[in-house]
Amino acid sequence: MERVLIKLFIYLFLFLSFSSYAHGQVRRYVPGEVIVKLKNKTGVSGQSFLGKATSQKGLRVRGAFKRMGIYHFAIKENQKVEDAVEEMKADPDVEYAEPNYIFSKATVGNVTQSFSVLEVSAMASASSEYYMATGAPIQVTNTWASIVHNSVPIVAVIDTGLNMNHPVFSTTDAVWQNPGEIPGNGIDDDGNGFVDDVNGWNFITNSGVMLDDDGHGTHVSGIILGVTQDIYTPPYPSAKMRIMPLKFLDGEGYGKTSDAIKAIYYAVNNGATVLNNSWGGNSYSAALHEAISYTYDAGAIFVAAAGNNGANNDSSPMYPASFAVPNIISVAATTDTDALAYFSNYGHSSVHLASPGVFILSTLPSGYGSMSGTSMATPFVSGLAALMKTERPNLLGYQAKQLIMGNTDSISGLNSKVVSEGRMDVYNTIQATKLANISGSQPPYKYTNADRNLSSSIAASGCGVVSKMISKGQGGPGGGSTPESWSIFILLALLALPIIVYNALRQKNPKDKRQHERFKINSEVKVKVGDRELIGSISTISLGGVQLNTNAMLESGGIVSMVIRSPDGAEQIAIEGRVVWSEAQKAYGVQFAQTSQAIHERIATWTKSLVKAS
Ligand code: CA
């Protein structure tokens, strides 16, 4: 038994470190694209640049924010992004030019436990404290009954989308409805530039069809809603807010700056006053900075995840959390014992407060599940901000931020770690909000790109939002290698065990005639499909192929390149294969394209210690 446990720990360790390794390889910007701001957005100068851009520079307009003078271009096919950016910076008409950076969701690891709607409802009625136990010590129940329904704030969830068929959303009024749009008539009825944007917008497919092919956005949305009501026990009550899903992160949790900007403008222009941003990256984008300053001018609050590198944002900024816009509230994550989560970024002058972010139970597309990350801490603050807007509809985002920060619970573990040195407190903040003087004005903020030099180099460090937990555990920067954070790590490992055991024991039906004996394996694999890089797991292996499990869609018949880890983690093999069957877009049979004698021998050696698959 002990050996099995040790082995499982090794698997978990490998899984985490491999995730870390793989995320380090992820591209930091979209190839072949740039974002440009013109100095004179409406005058002759701007026009002349656009003329030059299309005729001489070979640029094609992919998107435009004409009022801001910001353009999103595709560059010439053979030109490097770095060269295009430098060329445009040298143009006298250009204020700034930058790559179209890629950002990612801010979770750690995967779903650690999942439950059906029925299971969670049974747990919730067996113990009304369940959400407290999983969500940590926030006094939310005190506020539920006492809030008067003055107005219904709109919370934009800029994320991976939303599964609107989940009963929490499908049987309630929790999802925003665009009052000016007639569903399915193919017309932009309200003239906002989006056709049939009935509940929000999907910037990946450029349509009003909302889905969540990752689960992250649905989980985040449930947490926001859960601050003001029970999301575990049906029938679910009428919502006190409206969730506006804006999908810009893809099924693997990655999204482009150009789409993030579009989502931010959409949110504000369509009435959202709270913007939840459980994503980030290390790349400074002036265009993103400018878009967020627009949300400040509009009086909204911009809630952003501090990031999961276990790093100090004061010295290594995480965007959008670290922009100096006054309505940004940057959120770190705490455990249920009020310690700073081992993965959480912090910053005494740049991260504003913390809220719970470890093993948070919330909605998933298929039921409920626990997830961890500053991604999960952020929506608690967004939910609180929505509740404050319910109480005081005219509260500006900037003032909401001051009230939230001024009414935190002082936590010793947060001393010198966050600006307020506290964890958010729903009850205290709402009491203070009721009594607050609302001034109706806020200090002016002029966007400047003066801090561009912080990370203006394209070659700066990678977009490591989800990538650094292991390096931290091994003695990385900050307080991460303390015994406390190790104990949390071990706890996390223990809680992940059932899933690993389940995966190890899971059997799939054979999908094709197999010439080789298959063996059960639980190993991580890095998969390359075209220029996409994915992470998956292998659940069976034979001399002829593997069963590959990944959330990403793979085409049947498609060629994939894989790097497969051995069961003991000691070695890896690189091999090409063809997708020969798929099951519910999660499990794929991949037949090896060709195997050398050496690879045959390696696999044969690996399988000696493995159990045969039936
Ligand atoms: Ca419309």
C-alpha cells in the first residue's frame, strides 16, 4: 500500500511538474498579428497610416476601435511579429505598437472533486455549512436575507464562457438578457455591432452562441452568484444580479489581448458595472491598459486575479491585475485556515486583498466541482461588489474598491503581503456600504504608457499564470517553501488521489481492432497538433498506440506529435500518431504512425510494470 501511495504521489508530482513545463512552452503572442495605436485617430495622419498600412506595409485590418484609434492587424505572412512591431514603432503616425499577447485563466491544476447536481443538493441539505467548509470563512449567509432588491447589477464574466444549461442558470434569471435584441432573427436589433447577442458574446466564434468548453467560466460564474444566494439546493432563488458571459478564453483557457479588449468594451457599453477577470499574464499591453482605463471612466469596478506563480507582483507584475488604474482590485487567494495559498501571488503595494481560493465548490458544465486558484478568489470579490451595487446602485467602482479594502478582516498571514493586509468580509463591507457617502465623482485617471518599459521586451519571461507551483514548492521565490505551504501541497495531493486512482482504474471500451496488448498507464502527455500545444493524459498504451485524454477537440484522422512520459517519470519518448477514434471529444485512440525498434523496446520495458487493460 505504501508503495502504491508513493507511486501515486510521483504521478501527481509529475503531472504538476509536467503541466509546469508545458505551460512554459506556450506562445506569448499570436503569430502574424499586431495591435497598433495611431497618434491622430481621426485626422489626416491616421488616414495616411491606414493607407500606407494596406498598400505598402501589407497589413490587413482584423479589428478596429476607431474611437480609440486602436487597430488590430494581420501582418505580412513572412514577417516576424518582432520586426513588424519595430517597424511600426518607427512610424511617426504610431503612438504604440505591440504583439497581440496571449493571456490565460488563473487556476491551479484541474478540478479536484466533481459532483452531480443531485449529490451537491443532498450534501447541502445534510449540512447547511457545506459551502462554508469548502469555500472558507466568509460570512455570506448573514447578508442573503437582508438585502433589498433595489436594482439588478450586471456582472461581466470575461472568461471561457458559461454553460447556460446548468440548472443554476437555466432555471433562474441569473443570466443577463440583452433587452434590445430579438433572439435568432439574424439582425443586430439594438445596433451595438453584434448580431443576436442575446446573453453576451462569444469572441472565439464571433457569435452570440454561448458555451463553456473549459468549465472555468461556469465555475467562476457560480462563485459570483453564490455570494448572494444558495447555488447548491434547488429550487434556486431569483438572482440579485445578472451574469453577462463574455467568452474570450478558448477551451484550453487561453485568449488574445485583442479579444480581451473587445470583451471589456462590450461589457461597459452594454451596462456591466462589475467586470470579473480570472485570467492574466506577464506581458504589458498598452491597449489593454487603455481599455481598462475606459472601465474606470465609466464607473465600473475591474476585479482581477493576482496570479498563481507564488510571486511578488510588486517586482514582477501580472496583468491586468498590476495596471495602475484606480478601479482595479487585485485579488490574492487564501486557504480555509486564512493562510495565503502557497500558489497565490502577493504584493504589499500592488495586490489589494485576499479572498478564499482553495478547493472552492462551484458550478461546472456537468454539475459541481472544486477548483483552486486566484481565479476562484477573484469572483468572491466580484460577487461582493455586485451585492454592494444592489445596496447602493450609484456606487462607483472606485468607491466600491475603497469600501471593500477598508472593511477586510485583518489576517496575520497577510501582513506585508497585500495592501489591506486582510481578507474580504462580506458582512462588514455591506454594513459600511449602507452608511457610505456616495460622492458621485472620482479622481481623474489619465492613462499613460509610461510604465511600458516594465516588460516591453517581447523576450520577457513566459505567461506563467498556471505554471509555477512546483518551482515554488522546490524553493522558489516568496514564502512558498514554508512548512505551511508544503502541508497545503500535501493536502492537495491527498485530495487529488481519488481522481488519480479513478483514472488509473478507468476502463474504456475498445474502439478498434488491436494487434497489440494494451496496458493501463496514467501518464501525462504533451501533444502538438499543427501549431497548437496541448496537455493530456494517457490511460492505456500498447506497442501500436495509446488512449489519449484531453479536453481539446482533435480531428479524426489528424496527425498529432506526442511526448509521452514513462510511468516512473524517468524518461520520455517523442512519437507521431494518427487519431483513429474519439469518444465524446475527451478520449481519443491514437495509432502510432511509425515506431522504431528503440521505441518498441522502451514501451515494452515500461509495460512490464503495468497492469493489462481488458
Ligand atoms: Ca446587438
